[in-house]
Amino acid sequence: MKRLILLAAFLLQTGIATAQIRASTVDRPCEASRRDVARNGAIVLGTGGYTYDRFVADRRFCERDEFTEPAFVPSRDSQSCFIGYRCRTSNPLWDR
């Protein structure tokens, strides 16, 4: 029983610590964020303040009904850094 409680406390603590870490494009050079997207295929990055988004290397990392849209974000060395793509869904209300 004591081991179970210790294990639960450990897992809870490590889960909280990992949830707090998110790289921000604003604090990094453009090339570093671009490289992370290309290397991981899909990654969530902060884009300033409390905002974040999911960026992908190409269409393979989107759902079947999604398309890619070029993603430009602020970075330490550029106001408009192309780092990859965002997955977007086609909204019938916008297509009218």
C-alpha cells in the first residue's frame, strides 16, 4: 500500500512538471522553431503570452478532412517566421 501511494505521488508530480514546459517561438531564433517542426512532424509551440498552436511539417500530420495553411509566427529574430503549416478544416459557412 505504501509503495502504491509513493508511485501515485511520483506519477502525479512528473505529469504536472512536464505539462508546464512549452517552447515559445518568440524566445527562439526562427530556424530553431522551423527545425523542431521538421524534425518532429507535428509539435505544439507557444506563440507569445498565453497563446499556442500546433504546427506540422506537411499534410501527412493533418486529419483526412483538413488541409494545410502556411504558418508564420513571431520569433526572436523575425516578426514573420515561416516555420511550417497549420492544419485547417473547411468550414461550410465560410465557403458561401
